[in-house]
Amino acid sequence: MALVISWYDFICFAIVASSIFVSIWVLRRREGAGKCDNGAMYQSLLVTQSDSNGIAGATRSGLVSSTQLWTSCWKGVHPIWLLGLRMVAGLVMAGILVWDVRRYDSSIFVYYTEWTFTLVIVYFALGTIISAHGCWTHSKEPVAKNEESSEFLKRDLEECKSTTTITFRTYGIRGTVKLQNHHDQEETEQKGAGFLGYLMQTIYQTCAGAIMLTDLVFWFLIVPFLSTERLGLNLLMGCMHTLNAVFLLLDTALNNLPFPWFRLAYFVLWSSLYVVFQWVIHACGFTWWPYPFLELSTPWTPLWYLILAVIHIPCYGLYALIVKVKNSIFSRLFPHAFVRS
């Protein structure tokens, strides 16, 4: 057994356990099926307890509509551009991950960087599928509506003999079709994202915090002070700790996804899962630690764990600030072209 437990290690266990408990508590309060301000119900990943009226107590900040998953925040940008970005990003990152595994073998997945890198690939893969479905739906709807409108007008013209009647009914039908199309558009925009949609949203926000953590720790801690053969700076490591952020930031610049603060809890759970994974494999005989500050062998270990727990807040907050600046500045500079997420 390679994991030797000392009294100060129980402080580390308590820090991780508290982080998990608080994260689950936040998600139970803020995530789940809920009600918007207009009374419309929406879905989420979790189901919370209902209040006295039978409505779960989630807030509007967690709402994600189905169209937000694949449309752009720029009115003039066709959704296919977001689809193309997600597809290219996923393929490039998958290629880099294959390069990484071929160079270091599969044991490289003991590192948090590979966990996060793989999660970003999963986000882009899921985003590509949802964007492709959205583009297909977007291309089909106008055709169907135009055909329906033309059919109504054709029937009306055939049945009406009087010019006045024809004119009256034509405008009436056009008005009906226009109102129906507007109603269908509102229904589409208000439709919930569903399980896969909220899964994509959750992975997106988890990746946002995780890439900030991995890249900042790599460039400002590991490279200057803790560089090793596997953690040293080379072309592969430079690509892995740069392109993950570049591609996700490009996606953020185009997408229309919200970024509520409470989903920081998923980021904390993701990191906690990795730490527990390290404890388990070391309890099973794994002998070396991929990151020295996770090693349970010195009295300073609880301090490292506390710092790592607290640093999740500024890492997630930095990305949240980027999204807020995007919404604030672009909505002022381009009020007719930009849609706030």
C-alpha cells in the first residue's frame, strides 16, 4: 500500500469532503427543474424538492433554451460558423491528445491536464452534434413555413371569385401565417434545452474553470518551479496548455450560452473527483504523484489543499468576468448586431 496516512492528511480529506458537500448543497438549491418569471417550466440536470406550490425553487439564472445551444450571439452570423468552429476545435484537440498518448502512453491520464483536455473535447463533440441538429432544423423550418403559406394562399385564390374578397382573404391569411410563425418562433425560443443541452452547458462551464486552473498552474507554477520530464515545457505541452483556452474562448466569443455563477459547483466536483481518483490509485499501489502539491507526505499538505480549493473561485471568476465583459462591451459597441446571453 503506497498511501501512508498521517494525522494531517485527515485535514486534506476534510477539505475535499467539505468542497463536495457544499457543491452538492449549492446545486440542490440552484439547479433542477424550475419556473421562469413568466411561469414557463424548464428542465435541468437535477431535480430539486418542490415548494408549497409544487414548483422547484431554482432560479432563472440556470435557464438554457434549446436555441441558445447552437445559435450565435451575433445576429448576422449563421449557426454553421459555430458548428464549423466546434468541429475543427474538437478534431484538432483530439489529434493533439492522440499525439500525447503516443508519446507518453496511456499513463498520461493520471494528470489533471489530460482529464480537462479530454473534457473539452467532449464539449466540442457534443456541441458539434447539437449544432448540426440545430442547423438542420434551422434549414428545414423556413422551407416548410413558406410551403404552408403558399398553399394557404393558393387555396384562397382558387376559392375566391371576387377581387375584393380575394384581397381581403389574402391579407387575412398572410396575417394568420405571420402570427403563427411568430408564435412558433416564441415556442422554439422558450423550449428547454433538455438533458443533453444542460449536460453540454454544464460541461462548458466546468471546462471554463478547469482550463483556467490548468493553464495558470502550468505557466506560473509548474514551468518556473516544478518542471519535470513530463511536465516540462515543450511543443506538445505548450499546445495542450494553450489551444484548450484559445478554442474555448473562440467558442465563447460566438456562442449564446449563459454563464451563471452557481455552476462553479460542477467545476469543484470535477476537481474533487480527480483528487479522490489520485487517493484511490495510490491506495491501490501507485507509487508517484503527478503533482507534488497533492502528495500526502508533509505537514504542509493541508495548506496546499486549502490553496487549491480556494483558487477555484478566482479561476472560475476570471472566465465569468470574460463573459461579462463580452456581454457589456459588445452590446454597447454593436447594439444592433449583438445579443446578450
